[in-house]
Amino acid sequence: MNKSAQTRKTILDEAILMASKTGLQALTIGKLSAAVGMSKSGLFAHFKSKEQLQLDLLKQVAKFFKEDVITPSMQVPRGEARIRVLGQNLIKWDDSKFMPGGCMLHTSSIEFDDRPGPVRDFLVFNQSYWIDFIAQAASIAMEEGHFSADLDTQLFAFEFHAILQSHHFSSHLLNDPQAKIRGIRMVENLIIHSRK
Amino acid sequence: MNKSAQTRKTILDEAILMASKTGLQALTIGKLSAAVGMSKSGLFAHFKSKEQLQLDLLKQVAKFFKEDVITPSMQVPRGEARIRVLGQNLIKWDDSKFMPGGCMLHTSSIEFDDRPGPVRDFLVFNQSYWIDFIAQAASIAMEEGHFSADLDTQLFAFEFHAILQSHHFSSHLLNDPQAKIRGIRMVENLIIHSRK
């Protein structure tokens, strides 16, 4: 990684840490430049606008999501085992240390769902891809004979994603010590109800 | 209702309409006073601070939630039928016209989950009450013999609330025409899986 790319990564890491707790819109170039010890103009050399910073931040989070949630699931057998690992990774992900306010793809989706523009467009694209990915994983579990042949894989995908949303509510709003174990049980319930 | 109470209601209705789309923090006394055609000082006579306005707004939304979701469910028989009506009302609620950005108790919970203070405290109180209310409704369905005697009513409550969260995601982020019907199916699936 060259120096410019390294600086960019340092800025984005700090931006994620800050925006995860405050929300994306509260992240300003001013506050961020103070936090990383750079001038505002230095920051503008890396991100041309606040919107560009928001987009680049979410793309970085999406990259981490792929690395932390999706890629490791590909190491386990297709079907039910992969779904289980995806669910476990998803719950860990929402409590990631680098993102103390929880999954920023989830929180930003709420923040931007009524704000038309490139940030919302990216979130719709990213979250639709995720829903399709889960539906596809459920289809594989059907092919493997683990899940019922008449499972509605689209409905399954929304129910699966709802586990992250519920975990976020338990963990980040209610500070409930049962959040993680409840999330794991929700994954297991959904798997059981999807079998033949 | 006296004139002052009527004015207060007019201001809160407009505040809900605005904040539902932008988020609570983006609602300023300045923007709100312009929208209702009052002076800033006139608005301050009703709400002493931005935080007071946020709290009063959420209390008003919670009052509507009770009127639109909870109270009508008490008109139907205890047990499974009441759970079903609660679920249907919940989905309608998230698409209420007076709150075009969807359930403000849900969106504000995300917005404030990392912002300690009276607004977050109110949301924790309100949302914990709601979770307990659903768990209690599930207990009644157990007593009536509709639900399995070994149902985990707390887990049920979080799974039930997750349906609102999932509906919000489908309806408000993805603009998915299937959002409502999928929500209803999620309610029905949860009921079926909770039976003996």
C-alpha cells in the first residue's frame, strides 16, 4: 500500500469509528480532520465532498462485511452449515470493535431511506445484493436437501436479515446481555423451520 | 382542547411529519417554526428546548402507537387472534400517512442508541415496555392453549418486533411492493411455529 492509500485507510478507519456512533450525516470533514490531525484541505485531497466521504466509508464497510461475514462462510460446506455460519458471523459483525455503534450498513439504511441520492442508491444496491445472496444460500440448502423444497427463499432472506436488525436493537439500544445468545437462537429457529 | 393545547398539537403534527423523514436530530426549532408559520420564540413557549421537543414528539408518537396498534388489539379475543391483529396493525402503522418515513420509535431507536440522555432513556423505556407487552400477549396465547407450553415468550417478542424492523427495511429502503404481504406472512409464520 503506498503512502496515499495508507493515509486514506487511516482516515476511513477513524471515520467509521466516529460515524458508527453518531450517524453518517453528523460526520463532518471538520470533525474528522481534527480527529486524524490533518488539515481540512488535506482531507479534501482524499475525499472531494462530504457525500464522497460517506460513499467511500460505506464501500469500505461493505468490503469488511464481505471479508468478515461472507468470505468465511464459503469455507464451510454448502447448505445448512453455511447458513448457520453466516448467521453467527452476522451477529459478531454487529458487535465489531472497529464499528462500536454496530453495523453501519443497517444504521445508514435507516438514516438514508428517505434521503434520495447516491448514498441511498448505494445502500439499496448493497442491501439488495445481500438479500439475494442469502436467498441464494437458502436455494443451495434446498438443492442439498437440507431445506424444504417449497421454502420461499426470498421470505427466508428477509427473515434472516431481520435477525441482524433484532440483534442491533437488543445489543445497541437495550444493552441486553442476552442479545448474542438470542440472535444465535433466532438463526437456529429459522433453520429448523426451513427444514423439510 | 384549549387554544394552547390545539397549537401544541398542530406543531407536534408538523414536527412528526418532518422528523419522520429527516430524523429527530435534523429537526430544528428554526425549520419547524418556518413550517408552522410561527416565530421561534412562539415555539419556545411550547417547547423549552430542542431536547424537550424531541421528547414530546416521541411521547406523542407513543400515544398514537397505543391508539393505532395496541388498543384495537384488545377488542379481539385473547391469544392467537390478538397476536395476529397486533402484527397486522404493526405493519399498517409503519406505513402511517402522518409519519411518511415510517415508525419513528424504530428509526429514533437507531438514531439515539449511541446518544445517552433523556431521549435515549425514553426510547429504552418505551421499547422495553413494548417487548414486555408482546411477551405478555404470547403468555396469554399459551394460557389459552393456542401456543406451545414451552414457548420462550421473550424470544417470541423479539422475533415479533423484528417483523416491524424487516417491514421498515422492505418498505422504506427498498420500496418493495411485496413489503406488506411479506410482513403479514412473517406474522403468520411466527404464529404457526409457536403453536403446539
